[in-house]
Amino acid sequence: MSFFRQVYAQVQRIPPGKVATYGQIARLCGSPRAARAVGFALHQNPSQSTIPCHRVVNRHGFLSGNFAFGGIASQKMLLQTEGVAVSQDYIVNLAVYGWDEGENAHD
């Protein structure tokens, strides 16, 4: 399976109301130092309706300034629609909303 497909498969596991980091997705794909490549893969997302790339943030909880589907305000709105609180400066509290990949994922 290509790296991009691995990224998309892992991102599809993130349940609504949770976020994961680029590094977390890279680690789950077996390439823990490939966080930037995860971002590139998500920027090329072939299907926003099935691959929820809006649920991926940086290691500090910051939203992506380069969110491919409408910008940072769109990413914030999508997360808030799912119940994720996003601060005025576009930060998600990872201690509250971070995804534990061992928990049940949305199918």
C-alpha cells in the first residue's frame, strides 16, 4: 500500500469530535519522521467526504494554515460542527480532543 493510501486509511479512523496530529498519523503509518509527508498527502486528499483531513492538526494543536478545502476558517468550522472547541487563535486542546488510536473509531 502506498504511503498516501496508508495516511488516508489512518485518517479515516479518527472519529468525529477528535483530532490527531500529523506526527501521530506518520507513526501509525510506520514512518514516525514523515509528518510533513502526511501534510502533503492530506493536501492531495482525493475525497474530503470520506477522508476527514480537517481532523488533523500540528503537534501543538494548531489548525493547518494551508487547509486544502477552504482555509483555516473552514477547518475550524468543520471541527466545531463535530463538537471540537477551537480557540480564537485556531488551537485545539489535544489533552481534551486528541484521538487515542486505541479507542473505537468511526466506520
